[in-house]
Amino acid sequence: MAMNYLKLANQILANVGGKENIKYLAHCATRLRFNLINLEKVNTDELNNLPEVIKIVDNGNQFQIVIGPQVEKVFIELNALYGDAGEKNTAVQAIEKMTLMNRMLSTLAAIFTPYIGVLAGVGVVKGVVVLLQTLEWVSNNSYIFTVFNALASGVFTFLPLFIAVTAAEKFKANKFTALALTAAMVFPLTDPHIPAAINVLGFSLSLKIYGGAVIPAVFAVLFLSHVERFLKKVIPDVAALVFVPCLSLIICGFVVFTFIGPVSDYIGVGIAQLYAWLYNLSPVISGALLAGIGQFFVVFGIHWGIIPLALINIQVSGYDTIMAMFMSAVMGQFGAAFGAIFIARNVKDKQIAISASISAFFGITEPALYGVNLKYRMLFAFGCIGAALGGAITGLLRVKTYSFLPVLNVFELGLFSGPESKMIYEAIAIAVAFTVPAVLTIIYGKLYLAKQNAHRGAGDHINAD
């Protein structure tokens, strides 16, 4: 039966305490993400009883409702009902007490999740570009290749503009002024007459380093939000329309190009180098560990906090290894859910396992996690074992991806082709990550069912707890 998105949105809104209880609302690939004023107003039991709700996750910094791939349609209806409640509730945001880490994770989720679908789609386009280059089907100077390459590269080059929109919403800045500021940061890349660096008071300031920049763009918009609020207080309303954005851009522009941008760039380089140092201590252990525990990040709803690290690696080093390892984490849970299809004891369980497997194949593991693998905990453990083995292989063979992988599925394999192409090794790693838990699940299920039949007779469901 088709999901009634408006009805579900009304039910969710009523059970999270109404729109007056919402400070911020966003969504990612499968979840509605709320920042709420008073968690005591939430009716968790009623939310869990909604058939469309897969799972409720309250990780201390966000209240999350896992819906599945239909989440965007629910969000559209919910956002229409929610209206401008976020603006009305800004005065009470000070009551929220969160740890620094929770605030960081909440901010990262708010900034990066709204356009994750676009990044995933562009990733597939990028894979097509790599395929066209590798197989030499078209010339690099052809119209077809030029268009595909522009579609695949434009988003990541001008990523600061995307960050500007969502960061402005999070930091309560004017999104168009934020766009103007980040556009200025990227503009030097478009003009060959602008030097790569310029000397100011004996310091060399780089001007062409902000294509795809993450940390500089975030801090630039954060600074802009404070400057705007100050200017709105001191500039009369009659002049605010022109002079608040004008002075905001002038002040922020010079501060960003002189201080915030270079310092943030160094921070990004430092983060990338620290990660590389830790990874190089033992790539095999790093791969096994990160892939093995990768889906725990999903369970607690903080997996999007990994996105900036992967983006920084791509920007600084030109490649990334963390997403190569995390792909095994996805395939491990996919394998366990797929294996559950063959040991399901009734039609309903089989249908759930099939649906969850299809979602996991496309890189969305929440239905597999909450609908199958965590329900039967050994299946989740098998998925983690397979993931660890796959991650160890990617570490051992030092597999790299040369473009950002926002959603991890086989359609992104083309992005592993590059100067040191090891795409075949990544394919082997995810094959191991998938096959091991699938086989373990089938063996475990058959043995468990045989034992159940011998002692109590066949049951209606697998109870692997």
C-alpha cells in the first residue's frame, strides 16, 4: 500500500511536540533529523508504533526518525507543515545544552546532509567519465566528454557554494550574502589573470585554494553570521537593505582571504596529514577496524560526520582511503541481509529481507540494519566480520578513491580508477565483505533452525538472539 506522506507528516509533527517544539529540521538519505526544544514532549511510543517508522534514534545531539528511502517525500510534507517555526524558535535555542562534540556532529549533519543525494548522483556521473576515459570511447576534446566532465566536476569545484546555503541556514546568516562570499572565494579559479598567490606585508597568501574547500567555507559563513548580526544592530533599518550585505562582504572578504581562509586551509592539511599518519601506522589494522565498526556510526546516526574528513582528504591529497574502507562496511551488512532471504521462515520476513537488501545494494543500510540484522544480532555481527575482512584487504593493498564517495555502492567503483588504479582490489574487497556474512548467515540460520526443529519444532520466525 502506498505511503500517505501528508498523513504521516501530521502524525510525526504531533508526536514530536508540534512545530513549536522544533528548532531545526533536516533530512539525510533515510532519516528525519530534529533539533528539539523539549524532548519530554516527544511521544516515542506512538512514533515507534507508526508502521512507516523503521527506528527512533536519540543520540544526545539530534532526535532522528528513520523512514527509509521515502524520507524526502515525508520531509517535503513535514516542512510545509513546519513552516517558519525555526525562525520563531531562535530565541529559545540558548536552553540547549550539548557537548562540544555533539554540537560539531549536529552542525556537520545540518550542513552536509541536505545535498547528499546530489553528490551521490554526481558520483555516478563521475564514474561514467572515468569509464569513457579508460575505455577511450570518446575523445577528451569531444562535446559528449566535455559535458559529462563538467557535470561530474562542477559540483565539487564549487562545493563552497553548496556549503554556503546550508551553513547559512544553520548559523542564521543571509544565504545570498553567504553565496556571494563563497563565490568570491572560488572566483580566482575562473580567472587566469589572477595570480595563484600574492604577497601582503611579507606573507604569501594563496588565492586559488578554495575549489572544493570545506573548512574555509564553513568558517567563512560562521564569521559572516556574526558580522551580519552586529551590523544589523548598528545600521539603521532604512539603510540596512544595502549596507548590511555591502559591509558584511567587505569585512568578511578581507578577513577570509587574509586570515580565516589560510588558517582553515592549514587546519585541513593538518587533519589530512594526521589521518594519513594514523592510517600508515598499519593500513591493515586501520582498514579492518574502521570497516568493522563503520556501521556502528550508522546505528547512532553520526555517520555523516565522516563526510568532511573524506572531502578534506580529496582536496589535500587528491585521493581518499577512508571511504574505500567504509564501502566494505556497507557491503558487509548487505551480505548479512541478503543471506537472511534464504533462511526466512515466512513470506513477511522474506519480503523484509529482500527490500532491505535492495536498499543496501544502493548503499542505504538502515533498512537492513533495523529491519533484519540488528533484530537478529548475530547477523549484524556477521556483517561486521565481513566488513573487517574487506577493510583489511583495502588497507593491505592501499586502495584509494580519487573522487568523493557520498553513497557507497558498486556504481561508484569507477571512482577508484586513477594514477594508482586499484579498482579491481576494491571489487575483491567488497566481494569478500559481502560473501562472508551472506554464507555465515545461511549456515547459522540452517544450523539454528535444525536445532530448533529437533528440540521444539519449527517456529514462525528466526530468533537469533
